[in-house]
Amino acid sequence: MKTEKFTVEHDGRTTSGVKFYPEREQFPVVVFAHGYNGEMRDFEHFAKFMAENGAGAVIFTFSGGSTRDESGFPTKDMTLSTEQEDLLAVMAEAKKMQGAKELFLFGGSQGGFVAALVAEKHPEIAGLMLLFPAFCIPDDWRRRFCGQELPETLDMWGMTLGKGYFAEACALSPLHYAYKGPVLIFHGDEDKIVALSYSEQAAKKYQNARLEVFPGEGHGFSEEGMKRVEQFTQIFLQRTSKGVL
């Protein structure tokens, strides 16, 4: 396994990450999108697992998507749109990996919602894997700010968000579930942040989706739960990558 750090300049900001290469001439690539106030190291172990089992992997930190982000882009300027732009820039970088073939997305929580939004307009994505995806974001913010003036800034779970984030989230149209490729969703039945019903609805509305419910898991899986997710993901790639693995 080989790793390579990268930095991509786009849309007036900088997004950085790490590429993981398997010991193969050709391979599928999984781009990981972390959740709210997360960072690329949240999926570092997962990326290593992928590379050790024949798939390329790319991890990165959303610009302004974390208090640990080192890009200099303020968290108060981060929106769902800036995260989609970051993800698209990283996807383009992932395609440059020598030996890269199909491109898959794996997103957790807010990163899962962002990955789903990107997939709506990019049918070339070979597969979509979503870990307790935060499809609830528009509903949550509309409920919170219904009939109220949006604040200029707000501290949310240790990170400062700006008015642009709330305005966009509240105005966002419902997901159309237009992506027609294979979708694998992981969700715990004790998730107190994103109701399981959102993933159940998504699994029904996507054309080609399967939902794996993890008993006893919440919003953030246990080590044992994540090992199962890694195994499910490996099988998903094997079945979806047209014989590459």
C-alpha cells in the first residue's frame, strides 16, 4: 500500500487530503466524505482497510467543515454547497490516481447527505455508500427557524455556523433520489440524531438501494459496528465493480 498527500485549489479555497493506493494495476476508488465537524482522519483506518483489500481510497477534510480544518476557510462560511464543491474537486483529483477505474462515494452523516446531493447530478458515480446519512438536515433547520429570522452565526456542537448555511438548508428542495446506481445505506436503530425513518424512506425511493439496520447502534458506530461496515463495503465493491476485484 502506498499513500500520497494532495492539495487541490478550487472555488477560491484549498482542500487537502490523502490518497491510498492498493498493490494493483487497476482498482476502484472510494472517496470518503466525513460528517459535521469531523475530519479526514475519521476514515483513515477505513481507507487503509480498503487499500489493503484491493481498492483505492481518498480521504479529505471539508474546507470550513471542521474546527480542525487547516485550510483557513471559516466554518461560518461553510454551506452544503461549499461541501459539494469540495467533494467534486476531490473526486476529480481521485480520478487522476494511476490505475483508478470506477469511482465510489462513501459519506457519513452530513457527508452522506452531501454525497447523495452530488450523486443526484453525477450518474457516472459507480456506487453510493451512506453511513447514517443526515437526510434530516433541511427538515431540522426548517423546524428550528420556521417563522423566525435567521441568526448571523450560531454555535452548533462546538462549531460556528453562519447565516448562509441556515438559509441554504432551509430553502433546499427535497432530495429527488434521482441517482440510479447501487446504494448501500447503514443506519443504527438507536440513532438519536438522524431518525432511522429517513434511511428507510431513502431505501424505498432509490431505484437500486439496500438498507442495513444495525441493532443497538446510534449516530456513531461502535468499533465492532464499523468492522461490519468495512466488510459490507468490501462485498459491495466486489459485486459492483464489474469484476475488478
